Amino acid sequence: MATTVTDTGRTTEVANTNESGSTVTVEATFQPHHNIVEADIVREFPEIVSNQNGIDSSDLQSAGYDPEQIRLMEEVCIVLDSNDKPIGTGSKKLCHLMTNINKGLLHRAFSVFLFDQEGRLLLQQRADEKITFPGMWTNTCCSHPLGVPGETGSELQESILGVKRAAQRKLDQELGIKSEQVPLDKFKFLTRIHYLAPSDGKWGEHEIDYILFIQTPVDTVPNPNEVKDVKYVTQQELKDMFKTDGLTFTPWFKLICESLLFKWWDNLSNIHSVAEDQDIIRM
């Protein structure tokens, strides 16, 4: 069965083509769960507090996914309640299955927006090997802090430091940007965004996403298993990309662009003036 996803703003059309060639389209709304209680999640997913996070990858292997991307599905994400309080940890696979997301499973994430000295934003196109949202254009780097010392935090300032460390790690792993070029004190934390977005019917995202801005010159050496292409864009060039047939974008990036990004971008030299660093924006 082939599956395609069409992003239509606040909804996603998930089109499944069966063996007979007929297509069934299901519209999935981007509505996150707003009342996630620790007791309910622990009861539904006891493994998140027992540290039993090993995964059975046989289904991923038989589905033909890339071996390195299967390995990364074993990484341990930070499971949250709706107020960003850590409840436990769960494998990346556990946290990204729509069957679990539909039961309220929520995890912590971050999105980096890296700008050059001219104020252009560095975009990446996700590799076709990616299990979720393959081939889509998105912001500089989007990933997860891990449930490990140094990246986990329960208080906000500790959590911000954890996601900055995770951002350094992933900028290197995905784009070859060394940590010396993106020191922790150069990252500016803006806010947290709670959103839900299906990918292809089986996989999706349900995250509290920490937004990090950084403006600095960097050297990129993209990892082809993670990144298909990169480009710097002005605001107008990004708006033109959204109008270009054949280009697809990750749903969280589109949501942020539609409501927040350009206001932030206009204030790049005074970014603290538009930060909402105590808030969780529900989208």
C-alpha cells in the first residue's frame, strides 16, 4: 500500500493507495492533546518509567527502511505531560507511532533556526532515507533532546540548556557544523510550541518544541543519510518556495512560518524583544 501526505494548513490529507489501485483519503487535523496527565500516560505506557526502552525493529527492517534510520529509532526521547514536565523516557519509535500519539504520548523536541550574517535562514531538505517526513524542506535542524544526563531537565532553565546541548549534537550529526561554531551562549531561546502532525498514517509528531535562534557564520558538511539539500534563503525567497509546485514542507515548519517566523525574523537583531520564553504556545 502506497501512502502520500498533502499538507493543507491545519489539516493533513493522508492518501492510501491499495492493491486494487483505488485511493482512500483521510483528513487528519493538527490538534494536539491539551490535557495530558502523568497518571494516564504511565498507565497506558508503563515502559516509560521502567526504562524498558528496547525496540523490536523487525517490522522496520521488513518494511525496507534505511538501517541507520532504524538504529536511530532506538534513541530515547523525553516523555512529557502537557505542561512540559518529564514523566519518563520512551524510544523514538514508541513516541512517533500515531497509534501512541492518539493516546496522548507527547515528547520534547527542538527546532533550530540558523541565520547567516546577512540575515538569511539556512534550510535543509530532509533525506529520502528519513522514516518521518522524508524529502521535505524544513528549518535548519529539528530533533529531540535525549533522556540522558545533560540533555534532560525538569525546570525550564535546565531544560533550555539541555536542548541547546542537543542542538549542538544534532547540528554536527546532520550538517557537519562543529560545536565551536555554535557555542551554547549564542543560541537564543524564544518559546515552546505544542503541536501534533501526522506524517503518513503510521508515523507522526506530537511534541513540545523548543524554538532556538542563532545567527553565526558556519561551515556545513551535510550527512547524506540525514540531509538531501541545504540552502540559505531571504524572507521573500522562502515565501516564493511555499508557492512553488512540487516542494513540500514539514508541518511544524509551515505552522511556525504562518503565525510566528516572520515576526521573529524581522526582529533578528533584537530577538529578545519578541521572545515568549515562559509560555507554551498551543497550535
